[in-house]
Amino acid sequence: METKYLKNWENELNICIRCGYCYEHCHLFKLSGWEVDSPRGKLLLLYGLTTGEIEPSSYIAEKIFQCFYCGRCEGSCSANVAVRDIFTDAKAELLEVGFDPEGTVVSIDEDFCSKCGLCVSVCKSEAITIKEDGEDKKIAVDKVKCKGCGLCIATCPSEAITQKEGFEVSQKELLAKATNFIEAEKNGNPKIVVFCCNWSTYPELQLSQLPVQKKDISMIIVAMCVGRIGPDLILDIFSRGAWGVMVAGCPPEECQHNGNYKARRRILLLKNLLGQFNIAQQRLELESIEPGESAKLTQVMNNFSERIKKLGPIYKKEV
């Protein structure tokens, strides 16, 4: 395989010292535990492609396209390897030679798509565009630019945008996690679900630096971006018996996808609508947490749980 784009990264691929620090924060590696899902493993695959020791395959293409571009690998790289840029060029290379993997890239179901363009407006990566197809319009996804944040999925009113299951980031998978926790909690403690942003709190969670004192009553779920936490998901969680829901995202101006602004608008709107479902507004909370603020997250979680305790179980008073 002629590596037109990857050839420019031969020096970077040689600079990588294969230390493995990059996979300590990688969501995909944490899920599978397989080297090939880690940034280091993928760089080794790409190194093999550039040297000709490895032939390209659908399997390799699928692995390279599985990345949420969170950048934690680069943040922990002592050699300062531009991992995300390398992956982007590798994706372009693999597409050009004929591979068409799913990866973590979103896809559009044209049968359900209304061409409203909301997905275009929220995509900070400019991966989604409206294209003219004769007299019709079509929503197109650039697989190279798409970072899989999922903000477009939560925004789409017709649920026409989907992402491959299995990465524990879809609405269905997030709901399943929350439901399992709610149903398992049988001792009368408050059932509180806390969604944390992958970018702002994930390192502390993975390195066990988060001193959560009341983990027996709270379920922390890491989302790739809080912008993909939609009102439907929160209402579903309440309907399953959660006493409270907290969403902890990046502070203003610090979100890579502007998902925190989208989440704030949705949650403020949902709070105003909770009364129609006989749910107290105090049961839903939005917090901004900067990277490294594990103590703040612990404090706001504990304060929230104290307020929820006073409200009691969901629907006990509301309905």
C-alpha cells in the first residue's frame, strides 16, 4: 500500500517510544483491554503499514476509525506524538484505497432524515454538511472529520443519526447502565445518576483520584460529551426510579464540541418542563467541572445527594 499521507508521519511514528502511557486514559482500551484498541497499538499498526510489514485490511481500517479524539493520549505522551493528526491522515488514506469502516463515525438514515440541518449547526468539526442531490438535499458525513462526539445524535429530532453500538456511549447504552444501577439499589438509599464529561473528569476517575464518599448511592457514568445527554434520556432515567440526575460538563469556553452550551440549554429547558411530569426541578442539576477538580466534583455530588435525600424517593410526593 502506497502511504501517501502516512509517509509524512514516518518520523513521528519512530519518535513514539511505545511506553504505553497513552492507553491509561483511553476509553476504548478500558472497554476491551486489547492492545489493538489502544493508541499505542494503533500507532504500531500504522507503523507496519508505512514499512510494508503489514498489509491493509478491513480489520485494521475498523480499528483506526475507532477513536473519539478526546486527546488524552496526547496529553500523557512524553514524546509529544500528534496521535490524533496521524489517525486523521490514516483515515483519509484508508478511505482512498477503498475501505469504508464504521468505526465511531456517525451515519445518517435517509429514510428518517428530514434535512432540517440541525446536525450541521452543532457539528464543530464541520463533518456534517447539506449537499444538493439533483433537486433534493442530502445530509452527508465526512468520515475523516467526524470525531464521534455524538452531539448531532442528541440534537436530531427524527433520530436519523446513529452510531455503532458497543462503545458504551449511545443513549441506549447509557440508559442501560443507569437502569442497572437503579434496579440494583435496594437498600433505600437515594438513587442518583451522575453523568461526567470524558474530557473534564475522566482522568481522575480512571486514576482513582476521585474521592467519592457516597459511591454506594451514586452511579457515575462517563459520557463522551455531555452534549449528547438528551432530555429523553434524563426523563427515561427518572421514569425508572432515579431520585436525582446530575450532569457535570466542561466549563464555558472549554468544551471541544460546544456540547456544554447545548447541554445547558437543554437542561434549563427541561427543568422548566419537569413540573408537567410532576417532578421537582431540584432533582436535576448541571455543574461545570474543570480537569483536575476532583474535590469540587465530590463536593457538588455530596451536596446534591443531601438535597435529594430531603426530597425523598421519586414520585413519593410529586405524584
